[in-house]
Amino acid sequence: MKEALVPTGASTIKDPTVALSVASAISFPLDKVACQAEPDVVSIALAAQSTILAEKQIAEICRSHCDAVELISSLKVEVATEQNKAKSAIADLAIITTKAEAKEKKAEEECAMAVVEEEKANHVDLLWRAAEETTNVAEEEKAKHVDLLQRSAEERAKVINTALAKAKEEIKKTQSQSPGGEACERTSGFGGV
């Protein structure tokens, strides 16, 4: 007996007459006399139809399996991508947190520096006021000393002028009493005074 191959893309045949003709074309032996009984033909047609349906179901299962494998692979890639995104987001968050902490620390340091600068400014202001007061007191003391020195210099000048005037008078008296008064005046060195 020769048998023909069953096509895999065949569809389900619901009409028994069509199924019988398809079955006879597919798997009947060339000797038609041996297979004239109708129940054998119907059973053969049903067996052929079952085989075609089984192959179709196997093909569908294979396609579904391939689709499922592709979907699983796609989902694995998607999960891995999402995990990488999550890790990247966590790393970014850690960087942002570190930067925020650094900014907060810098702001605290700047605030502390501002307090120190304000205290320095207050101290400088106090020192400036103290220096001004000291300068004022020193200026007053200096003015007093200058005044005293000026008075002292004026008194010395008066004393010197008085002494010079007395000396000139004495020289004049001495010259007028001595016979060579002019000669004494020239030799004494006070003649021009």
C-alpha cells in the first residue's frame, strides 16, 4: 500500500462526504476493490481528520510555546532593564543625597563663618571705639603737653630775652664806664645783638 503525506496546513473538515473524499485521496491504497466497505472508509477518514487536527494542534502548541519563550525572553530583558533603571535611580539618589548633605554642611559652615565674622566685626567695632577713645585721650594729653611745652618755650624765650636785655644793659654800662668801650664791644661778640 502506498500512502500520501498529510499536509500540515489542512483545516478541520466537518462534512463526512468531504472528509471521505479527502481521506480517500490521502491514504487509500490503489486497489479500490479491497476497500469498498463504507465503515472502513469513514473510520479511515475520521483517523485522517484526527491526525490532521492533532498535527494542527501540535503546530499551534509549538507556535504558542515559541510565543511564550519569546515573551519570557522579552520580559526577562524588560525586568533586567527595569532593574538597571532602578539601580541607576538609586545611584542618582545617593549622589543627590550626598550633594544635598554637602550643600547643607557648606551652608552650616557659612552660617558659622557669618557668626564668626559678625563677632569679629563687633570686636573690631569695640576695638575701633577703644582706639578712638585712646586717641582722643592721647590727643588731649598731647595738647596739654604741647601747651605746657609751648608755655615752657615761651617762658624760656622770655627768660632768654630778659637775660639778653640785661646782658646788653650791662655791656652798655660797662662800655660807658670804660675808656675804650668800643673796643670791648667789638671783642665781646655781643655787638650785633
